[in-house]
Amino acid sequence: MEAYEAAFEASGAIGFSATAPQNSEGKQLAFILWDERAMQAFVAELDKRGLDLSPLYLGTIDPTEFPEPSSLPHEANIRQTAPFHFALTIRNTGESAWTFRPDGGCAPMVIESLSGERLWQQGPNACAGVGQLPVEVLPGQTYTQTFAWDGKDSARQPIPPSIYRVRLGSGPFSAQTLFTLP
């Protein structure tokens, strides 16, 4: 199984390995990849090394999802703070305070091409149950959460210069904007 682990590392795919689930019909090792792009990179590396897929259980995590728009009075905006860093700012536009629970380090973030192809994602599906303490936002005040990305897709390949869409979320709030990758 070490050869499979080495192929996984060499592929650069984002994901994790584990003991195969009991209901996986004799499979010995499981690899759960971030998305189809990561899966393709891993399978290509297995093929390159001549490794058989039959002892493996392969899967992908569910695509990162964003909450339904919040009914709380708010504005949500994204600004790019550095080439691969973004800030999601949520402003309470109502007349009374409201409280929400941010997603912490597992807040949903998606990088997409303008055609909608998902190039990279992180999100609550991969880290269920991880969160922060509730935050109270008074009328007119803001809450800002920062996000970082390394400029690579889920197969760890650099994304070429172009215009892309970033989608960010925190608790019941989300926003999207276009950005240029130099």
C-alpha cells in the first residue's frame, strides 16, 4: 500500500487516505479526493506508475455548498487583500443586533472559472462540526472573515492568469465577486 500512498503524494491531489469502509467489497485502502480534478490527477499518477485501481476505494467529497440567503438585514461584500487573500465583510443594515455562528477555518470558499468550472474548494462538508463561538453584530457594525488560497487548483497545479470568480461564506452569509489572477 506504500506505493499507493507515494502515488497520492506525487499526484499533488488534495484529499486524504483512510482504511476502506467495511461495505467497500474487499477494498483495502480508501482515497477521498477534494473533487473530480483531484481525482483525475491521482488516477493519472496511478496509471503512470502502473498501479492497479482494484484494491482502492476512490471517492470525492461533496461539492462545497453555500447557505440559502439570510433573511437578516445585511450587506455582504468581498475584497481582495493580496493576490490569494480575500476578506468577506458582512454589515448589519438592520435596526437591531443579530447573532450568527461563523464557520471558522472551514468556511466555504470556491474558486471557479467564468464558465463555472470549479477549480478549488474548501468548505464545511470537509470539516463538519467545526465552528466558532457566536458573534453579535450591532446595527451598522461589520464582521470580517479572511480567507487564503495558494493560487493552485485541487490537483496542486498553478492556475493560469485570467479572470476568476471567488465565492465565500460565513454562517448564513455569502457573497461572490470576480478577481484577476496576475
